[in-house]
Amino acid sequence: MKKAFLFGLIAGLCLIGASAPMDMAGAGEAKVIATIQTGPEWEPLERGEPLTVPEVHYRVKHSPYKSELVRYGQFIFNEASWTLQGEYSCASCHYERGQTTGLIWDLGDEGWGSWKNVKYIRGGRYLPPFRHEGFTGHPDEIVGAASSIDRVCGRDPGFVFRSENFSPERLEALIAYIRSLEFTGSPFRNEDGSLTAAAQRGWKVFSDTKVGCIECHPGDPKNPRALFSDAQTHDVGTGRVGKDGFRTTPGAVFNTTALEAGVDPYGEEYDVPIIGLDLVKEFDTPTLRDIYASGTYFHDGSAQTLMSTIDNTTNTMDMHGVTSHLSESQLQDLVEFMKAL
Amino acid sequence: MKKKALLWSILGAGLISLVLAQSSNAGFIQGTRVRTDNPSPFHVTTSPDGKLLVVTNQSGHSVTLINAQTKKIIGEIAVEVQPEASVVSRDGRTLYVCNAESDNVSVIDIGGKSVKKTIKVGDWPCSVKLSKDGSKAYVVCSGNMWNSVDIIDTSKNEKVGEIKTSHYGPRDIAISPDGKTGAIINDSVGSINRTVDFVDLASGRITETRPIHGSANLRGVAYTPDGAFVLVTMEQPKNWLPVCEAENAQIFSNNLAVLETKPGGKVACMPLDEHNNYDGNPYGLAVDPGGKYVYIGIRSMHRVTILDLAKMTDIVVSSPQEELDDLKNDLTLMVDYLVQRVNVGLGPSSVCLSPDGKTLYAANYFSNSVSVISTPTD
């Protein structure tokens, strides 16, 4: 009897012992106690798995997109585990709305020292090529899109993301998401969508052939499909080659003088000259749609405001439109017009 | 009698199928016209009494109401395009929802589960907070060339004014515990020194604009309960070097900026990253009402990071600014104040606490869910 009691006691204690650590380990710690599902359960495919979504149709026309592919692309776009140690995601630069942080980076894939500003990618599907130099100017916009991302994320192993490359299927999903991002439309119009008085005056300046904006940025503000780009590359006096390579940047730069002096090289120096090594002087003409939201401007972000794209302060005189004869108010009207696109 | 019953049942079935048809059609993605069935919860908040949870569905263009006690969905209300935040009035009867792409605010009668008014505001409203007495709603309009926080009088539900921020792109506002000051974060495109505006709410005047050097992607702001600090989720872009030179924490690092609220106070960008374990894309945050913990939704790593607030503020108080500047890339520092990382659903973009601080809610954008988390206990 005693033996049985002892056996029972030991067995009971063992059971308590086995179960206790699980409970005790979580004591005091935060833990998920419930999940409230507010929509369909969704989780991404494992990376090793082939995509099983139905055949997509975006290759033959813009829409309809297969939402699952777009959703998966959106997830990858916002997923940091693709990068070294989970540092950042695509959305760190092209933040969650496909917009831009407006900062410049030297990605190196177009020559070291060739600083480029982060591109605004909404509405990108309408207007390849996608790189500032227009190197990816294949007439087929899909190939253009694929090769543009491929240059940064796929071809050179782990180049930016410092991790595994995207498989072709995942790249496809990512592109489907990027292609789904639509222009937002300007808030700088009248309630009925018409141009304000200042923007109308600006439109007159813009369409004046002597000024020349409309030559490379053709379009009609009444047409919601107008892109205001000729999709060609042009030299507008922003290529930083040779002595012109010395320029100021909108970002903090590594200050070698400070480093040599034993001071923090990442300190308060935010507008010191750095060397630019652009390989070319001609750059892709960007669309002016959503231009109010897509700053900074020019390929290297050297124009921080719309005004500085037209007032000859950041490019060679009168190469980005002939504007030196315009009055201050005319320039301001031109800015108001651009803001409305 | 039978005929009447038949009629009623047909009518009922029709209504149900109409509702079902509407819900199955609901949903776009990121403000575009691309159809998706995913509502994508982007923001979560509670009513002042903690009994109601409100989830804002960015792609579903709706808000979901949840009974916080039973954890059951009790309603879904369609709003306008791409809602990104909401707040419940002090009496718990009215809900204000920011519709980012529509540039307006939906005023919802919670009892009736219906939109009773829509108020036009500035470009891309993405955050809304109430004044301490609840008489005003501050709507943060985050357009890239917009710099206003619009003020709505909650008794009339009309826009009655605006605060002009010092820079474009205000992203969020926090109200000080005494209700007198607002802290507005400006996530200004093109700037490497994004700013915090301190605003005297009575006059609408900005009393100080303080830069956070080397910052981008300011996402959320909160006061500590004692009002001595403001906390800001942010990232540090390291864009001064070619990326081929980049090593640990050299492309982006993720931080929580801690700002002293006294004029000219210190700014510390406390790392959220450790070696081999980065908190990519910190988003919404919540502060324990007891002032003990900070909770941050890490959108791109699918977890909530919990920090010991006192340990962080001690470092800020005891260190001169020069030392604090050196700390922002120190990947060994996080262990000093990290309490715990809790895995949640995919893409936690927003977190909020129950009024007693015992329960944390995280809105999981990609999982279409809300994680309910019991907070740490002593």
C-alpha cells in the first residue's frame, strides 16, 4: 500500500515537473493569447515552393491583375528578412505607398560615384525605362521593368539586399505589385478638377515653345492619361562629369577631411561637395504626373524643390527649358502648374 | 400570414445576399484600383473604456469593430479610399477615420454603425488624435508637399483651423499628458534631418522645431506618461557611402528616437538592432500607462519589440549629447533595454494598449488579423 502510494506520489510529482517548466517559462513574459481574424487568413508561400497562383494575365494587358500575385509581391516589398540581418525592405526607400524618401544613394551598378535619387515608382508601369540613365529602355515595358529590378535585386548576387536573390517567380510577383501602383492624383487642383488660376497661367508658360517645357514633357492637363514625358533621354545640364562633378548633395556625406582630423566623419556636414562620376550627361525624361509627390528632382536629387528645377540654380543655364528670362511670378506659376499634374 | 412570412424571408435573404456580395467585392490595394480580398488592417485603436477595438482596413476601405472582451467582430463600416487611422471620441459614441487617398475624414456614429458626415481635409490624412478634453480632433495631413495638421471641432464636426508645420510631410502627432503641447513628426521627403515640431495647442504656434539628424521614415510618435520625453520610430539611412562599402548597420539601421521635451533638449537615436537581428521598419508604438514599457510594431520583421523605458531614458539623461550621438550605431546597446520580442502576425503596422495597459493589440497588415498580447507582468 505504502509502495503504491509512494509510486503514485513520485508519478504525480514527475507529471507536475514535466508540465511546470512550460508554464513557468512564460510567467511574467508577454505572449500572444489570441488572434482575431479580421479578414481571410493569409500567409506567404515558403521560399522554396513554386508559385501556385493561377496563370497571370498582366503580360498581355494592364488589368485585371491577379490579386494573389500582387499581394505576394506587396509582401516581398515590405519584407526585411530578405536583407542582411533584416535591416530594411524595399519600402525603406520606396516607402509603403511606392513613394520615395527623396534621398540619394550610390548603388554602384551604374558606376561608382554615380549618385541617384530614389525613384518614385507609382505609375511606373506607364513609362519605362525605369533607371535614370534610361539604360533599360527596352521597348517592351515588361522586360524593362524586369531588367530594372533585376539589375539591383537579382543579377548581381546579393548586391543590395546582401542576401539570397529573388527567384524569377518572386521577381515576377514583385513586379506585379510595383505595376499595380497607380498615380495618386494631385491635391493642388480646384474641387472640380480644373486648374487653379495660377496653374492656368503656369500652363501658358509651360506650353510656350520659347520656354520649351512641352517639347520633352508633352501632355494636356485636361487629359488624365497624359504622362508629360517623351520617354527619351536628354542632356539638361545636370550630368556631373569632370570638374562639374563637384557638387552639393541633399544628403549627409562621408567627410574625409573630418575623418583625417579625427572628427566624426558622419557629423554635421550636410552640404559639402562630393565627387560625382556620372557616366553620361543624358538622363531619362521623367513623367510629370504626381511630380508634387516625387521629389527630390533630377537624377541625383540635386533639386530639392520644383522651383530649383527651373530657376537655373542646379543645372547649366537654360538647358532645362529656357527660363532665365522668366519673372519670379512666372516661375512660381510654372511651379503651381507642375504641382497640379 | 404565410404569404407575409414568405415575403419577409425573401426580403431577408435578399438583404443578406446583398451584404455578402458587397463584402466579397470589397477591397483594393494600396489606394489603387486593383481588386483584392485582403482588408489589410493598418491601424488599431481602442475606445476610452477599452471595450471596443477599431481596426482600420487600408485596402478594404473600411473599419472593423470588435468587442474587446469577447474578441468577436461586431460590425464593419465602409469608409472612403485607403483609411489609415481612426480615433474614438471620449464619450465612445463617435469614430473619426482618416481616408488618406480621399483626403477626408469619415465621422461615424458607432451605435448606428453608419457614416454620418464626411469632412474635407488636407492631402493624405494618415493620423488622427484627440485633444485631452476631446473637444478637438487633430488630423495629420502627410502629403509630400503639404504641411498642415487640420483641426476638427468634435462638437460641430467641422474643420475649424489648422496648424502649419515647419516642414512638409507631417506623419503623426502625440498630445502631451497635460494636454497643452503637441509633438508632430515631419517625415519630409529629401531631408536627412527630419524634424519634430513642438506645438502650443492653445495658440497653434510652433514653439520649437528639433531635427533628428540622420533620420528618415519617421512613423509614429508618443509621449511618455510623465511628459518628459517624446518617442519616435525611425530609420537611419546610411547613404553617404557607396553601398558596396556597407557593413553592419551601414545601409539602414532602425531606431527609436528619444527626445527630451524641455526646450533644446537632447535627442538620442536608440538602436533597435542587434548583430544578426535587426528590427527592419519599425512602425507604430504604444507606451505603457505606468511608464514602464514601450511597445513597437516591427512591420517588416513581423514582431512586437518591447523595451524598458526607464533604462532608455536613464541613458539619455545621464549622457551628454556627444555620447548619445555615438550610441546610435552601437549594436551592443539594445540588450541593455530589450525586454522581449514577441512574434505576431505578418506586417504589424500599428499597436495599441488597453487603458489598463495589460493587453496589447497589434494590427497585422498581411495576415488580416489582430494579435492580442498579454503584456509583461512583474
